[in-house]
Amino acid sequence: MGFWIRSFVVLLISAWFGASALAEDYYVEITNKTGFTIYYMYVSPAESTDWEEDLLGEDVLMNGTKRRVNLNGYSSPVFDIKLVDEDGDSYTFWKVDVSKKDIVVRFEDMDKK
């Protein structure tokens, strides 16, 4: 019986390390060139149907500034990114491969209403 328990423990440890190996850490730099202050920043995996929590919290992204956003523990570098400015206007970037591209958000990128 000891053999089976050891085998089961080895299997569990292998599965845990295998799942951990799939998770990676990414980041994206977002530069605000909208002319407005950005109050909310949402980043979610592209395959998600919901936005994750606001990454700015109580901070804001002033016009002309840049913010590096760390994205830890994801299996893909492809994300959807939504920014909301002081007037409630949104700027959404779909299926951004953050391993290849950073975001410079401009007034022209505003979502159509």
C-alpha cells in the first residue's frame, strides 16, 4: 500500500508543477495621450467574458504619463484592455498580445457611442 500512496503523491506534485509551468507573468505599458485623465483600467484575458477589477484603484493615469501593468499567472499573453477617462469615455483594445505590443491610447481610440 505504501507504493500506491507514494505514486499518488508523486502524481499530485507533478500535476501541480505542470499547471504552474503553464502560468506566466506578463506586463504591458500603457501611455495616456488622450488629453484626459484616465480613472479606470481594466485588463482581462482575451478569452474572458468579464472585465477583471480596476487596476488603478485609487490612482489615476494623468495625460502624458505612462503606467506599467504587471499581469501575473496567466496562460496567454493576449488580453483585452479597457480604459475609462474622467468624462466616462472608454477606450477598448481587443486581443492585444502584450508580449509584442504596448498601448499608447489617444483621443482617436475612443469607443464609438
